[in-house]
Amino acid sequence: MTIHLDNPTSTRPPVLSTRGFGLRGVGMIVDKEQRARKDQKGDPILSKLGRPTYEEVLTVTVLEGTTGTITDGHDERVPKPGELVRLIFKGPAYAELIDARKRVGGNTQVGDVVTVTTTSATTWRGAGDMADRNVTDPDVVRRARDKSWSVSWNVTADYRRPRADELGLVEEAEAHHHELRPAITLPDDDAFA
């Protein structure tokens, strides 16, 4: 059964980090949330044109091939296949996800598979002051960090529908989706109760 995603859930699995050259996240979509980006004070982050910017958060079941890491506050580790994690897409990564999804066509569905791979980095001297783009040398990133510069990671995204041999995984993703969604309780006198 196809489940279209429109309303965010309230349970928050850990975020999968792909901050490092060649790190990748492979996951089967369980849920999605699109939200306005906010700064540390809670104010909306605006584009150069003065419009709100958005990000998309995908809750996914980890699949084989994931090398990105999660942290529980103390330890950093690669999640095991079947664990729930979140992938957060903002800025150029969000645009990359949208383009990948357009190539498939249609709406996001539980069971769709997304692969994110870190290909390069961008270093920043300060807010909006780019130092270097498409960096692939770890020494350049290390020197930027030594100078207390910021580093953002550039990713490619691949998006596809599940294969026939993944139908069991889709059923698991659907079960996770239903677990994450709050139950709707109707009054006894409701026409649909």
C-alpha cells in the first residue's frame, strides 16, 4: 500500500552525519518533514531575496552501504542496517535532493530509497565569505579548521523507488511509519468512528 507523506511526526531518531570525504548514507524512507530553517535565536533564515529558506528531514531505515555516523551524545558509530536515523537536507543539499527526486517523478513514498554521498567541501572564513569551493584535499579542510573557519560538505543525492527484492524492507518501513505517527482518536459520535 502506498503511503504519501504530508504531516511530520514527533519522534526524533539520531541524525546521520556524512561530514567527511566519501561518507555515504543509504536509507529507505519512513517519513519526511519540510520545515522553515531557523537561526540559533529561532528567527527565520532568509534567502538573498528575503524569502524564508527551507530544509527537508527524512527519517530513514539504514540500508547496507552506509558509512556515515550517528552519535548518542558520547560515542560516534556507523549505524547498523535497520536502525532509524534522520537525514537533513538544507541549502545546496536540499536542491540536490529535489533534483534527484524529480528524476524519479511523483511524490515521496514510504519505501523510496535515498543515497547521499559526500563529494567535496567548501571552506568559509565567516558568514557568506567563501574561502574555497569543491575542496577534495583533507589537508585544506584541516588547515581551514585550524584557522577556526567553517566547513560545509557538498553531497550528491540519488533517489529511487524500491526494487522488487526490497518489498520486505518496504513493509518494515511502513510499520516504522505507523509507529512514528500519532494515533488519531475519533469521538464515539463521529461519522467515521
